[in-house]
Amino acid sequence: MLKNLPHGVKISIARSITRAFEKYMNDIEWEETKFHPPAFMQEWRSYIEKNSNWFHSLDEQIKSDPSFHEELANKINEMIEKVLSEAPTNEQLAKIETLAKELNLKDIHVSCKAEANYYIERLQNMKRENK
């Protein structure tokens, strides 16, 4: 069912999952022990209801179909795995190391590109606040 949607809708679904997941992880400061799947799903649902045209363009019959929800759950898992498996770049790692040293912080370890982006932004904000 999901595979039969227009290409643009499928891309929009994938992007909405990625954006909501990254926002949720930022909100919990990338602390894996705080990850709560139902809370993430609520975050994603809220995101798509407020920010996604694709959600409002789908027929209600599709939205209520259990097979659509099953395929969507698989897509969510796939996109989360994709975000988590994208390694941070050497540039990101160097930036984190430099900022951590400037702020007299111990080493900060990141496991993926999205987490690295979070820490770069967080450390840059800390640096601005310390000036």
C-alpha cells in the first residue's frame, strides 16, 4: 500500500519520520535510556498533523487500513535505522573536539551524524553564552 503512493508522498513520509526522530532525540539530548517509543510516536503524529501536507492529502480509507499502518511502522524502523547508522563526518568530529576543548569539557562521543549535529549546535550555544 505504501509502495503504491506517489513518489513525492513517499519521500515526504520518509522526511517527516527523520525530522520528527531527530527532533525527539534532540529533546531527550540523545540519551538513549530516555528513548520511549510511544513518546516518539506521539511526537511524530503531532509533527505530521501540524506540518505535513502528505498526511492531509491521504484518503481516510488508506489512513485507517491496518496494512498501511504495518507498512508505515516498518518504514519508521527503516528510517530510524538509517539515521542511527549514518556515521559522523571527520569534520563534525573535529568540530566537536575543538569546541569541547575550548569549553574545557571532556571528550564527547557521538555515534551518528544527527547526534553530531546536535552536539555541535549545543556546544556552539554554550560557547556563545560563555562570552
